[in-house]
Amino acid sequence: MDTSTSPQASEAPTAQPPEDTKMQIDTEEPIPLTSPLRTHHKRGLPPTLASTYPHGHISGHARSPAQQAAFEARKEEILKTMSTADIEKRYEEKVKEIRGVLEETERKTKEVEGEMEKLRMDREMERRVWGKLRRMKEGGG
């Protein structure tokens, strides 16, 4: 009996995931910041935050067609309500905010590293003291 012509086989769904889903699956993992593919720098941001596409995400990937259409629609809406100077001003404010967050994170990281170094030094001192106490106990005991 030929199963390829049976009603069950012909009714089986052969739908593939929509294009947007494929793009999301492909872009789940961000491209590493050190990748040589990242050649398009973002204006006003550190050079390490580059994309692989001129208008791509910071994750390094291009937008899907649906994301690009939504981006274009939002861009049209913004351009109707704001002047170029207003957009530049908001952009600079956002960049300043992001830089502030990055600087604060860097400051906290240095603070934690300093604290960790102090704890390492304390631990090394404790090891030396315990070693001396053990030797004194073994030798004088």
C-alpha cells in the first residue's frame, strides 16, 4: 500500500516558520564584540560597540524585514514631529546617559577589583600566619 497518497500524509502540515522567526532563531546569539565582522561603528558610542551592518543592531546582526519595516515606520513618525536638531539633541542626551552608565559600571568594577585584591592579600597573610603557627606547633610541640 502506498502511504504517500494516503489522506493522512497529504494533510500533514509542511509549513515552515515565517521569515521573522528564522531571523530571530539566527540572531539569538550576539556576535562577539571582538569579531572582525564588526566594522560599522555607532556614532557617539565607544568603538567597541560596532555592528556588522550599517544600520544593524548592537548585537551585530541585521534587522529582519519586519523589524526594518517597523523601524522605517517609526522613523517616518519621528521625522514628522521632530526637527533634525531635536533628534540630534535627543541622540546626544541618550549617548551621554549610556556613557554615564558605562562609566559608573567601570567605576564599580574597579572598586570591586580593589576590594578583591585586598581580600586576596588578607587571605595570603592568613595563610602565612597559619603556616608559621603550624611550624611552631610541630617544631616546639
